[in-house]
Amino acid sequence: MASSVRSCSIKECKRSCRALCLCCQHNLCLDHLNEHNKQVNAELPLLTDEINSLSHQLKNSIVIEQSCLTDLNQWRENAHHSIDEFYKRKREQFEELMQRRRNNQKKEFNEMKIKFKEIIKNQEGTQEEIDSIKKSIKFIEKDINELRHIHLNINQLLINDNLISIQNETTNNDNHLRKQQKRGITSPDESSAKLMKSSRWEIERQPSGITDSMRIDVLSTFGNLIDTYGSSKMLKIVKDMKNWLNDTYEKQWNVEIFDKHQYQSSQNIYSNQYLIVKETKLEWTLVIFKEIS
């Protein structure tokens, strides 16, 4: 009659099994059961280290989040500053226009009044002089009336959603993690490149001297200038871009814009404060750099 006692599942072990290990479903003798138990317990300190490391990473992610929010807040402040500067410039232009028109009106009126007093004084006015005074009166009245009805053509400020891109943005974090585990995690650089290619801008060079918040600010201003002036006003865009940079980020900034036939990527810039970016719609290349004094 065959023996009903099972042997230990470990090869070359002739001892009888004493228990079924629930974690590996093997029949083990007492010695191998104890050895297996020691191996399992030996993994616990390693798991403790991994858990502590993960805890440290989670705490650091809060720091990263705060850093991103700091950049976002800085972008908002810069955007508000850009709007304030634009408003200030347009208000000054408007006030200068109004003042110039009023000065011309006063000048025309004073000249007409002096001429009229001479005619009254001498009582020798001709019909031609009287007609001239009437024309001056009508001209001044017309100009005053036009100033009363002057208006501004104000276009709505359009904000492109691509001004700020969030890497690995997802609506369901659990699904995102599961998908990443199946297909592999995309590196931040690859994600950033994909986002850039799918948007209006392609960043060609951005050394450490240009922060991400400054880059966002620059692209926002550059895009607004293109949308405002159009592709036919490249020199005007260069001038306004340079003025904005010098007002916002101190002096000595230089701005160059090249179309697809002009730009050569091999040009040298002797500074770490520069940015080279391509606008994909017009195929313009924007180069900004701070001149070394």
C-alpha cells in the first residue's frame, strides 16, 4: 500500500511536508517552512526603505506643485503688467491726439479772432475776408464736433489656451497610471516636445538664462503683437517687442525676427540669456537675447 504522506516540495528534500504555505501554495517541511518565512521577513526592511522613499517623493511633489504655481502666478503678474503697459501706451497716444487737436483749434481760433478784430477796428473788411472768417468758424465747429464723437476701436482680448500647457494633463489619474504601466512612462522632455509641436510654437533653444515663466510671457506678447499688426508689420513687431522686453526685463535686450528664408540656426549668441523660438503658422523665427555690456 502506497504511503499517503506527501514529501516536501523543495527538490532533493526527502522530508515529509508539515504544512501548506498559503502565500506560495507549496507543501513544505518544517525546516524549509521556517527558511521560507525568514526570506519573506527579510524583504520587509527593503519594503520599508521603498515606502520611506516614496513618502519622500510625495512630499517633494508638493514642492514641485508650489514651484509650478509660483511660475503661474508670475505669469499672471507679467500678463497684468503687459496689459497695464499696453493700456498706458494707448492712453498716452489718445491724450496726445486730443491735445494736438485742441491746440490746433485754439491756434486757428486765435488767428481768426485777431483778423476779425482788425476788420472791426479798421471797418475796412472785404467780402473775401468775411468769407474766410466764416470758413474758419465752420472748420473749428466741425473739428470740435468731431472730437465730441470720437471713439476707439477696441478689439476683444483673445487668450489662446496654448499659452499655458500642462504636461501629462489627464481627467482620470487612476486610468492614467494604469495606461502608463502598460505602455511605459513618457519622459518630461518627450511630453514637452509633443506639446510644443502641437501648438503654435516650437522652442529651438532655451538656455538656463531664460526661465519658463519668462518664455511664456515672451510668447504671449509675441503672439499678441502678431495678431494685432499682422504679418506685414514685422519691423513694427520687432520695435514693440524690444520696447516691451526693456520695460519688463530691464534694458539691453535685442530682438530679431527671420522668415523661413532668412534664419540660419548656426548663428552664435554670446550670452546665456537668449531664446530662439519658431512660430509655426507664419514660419517666423524669433530670436531675443540680452546684449553683453
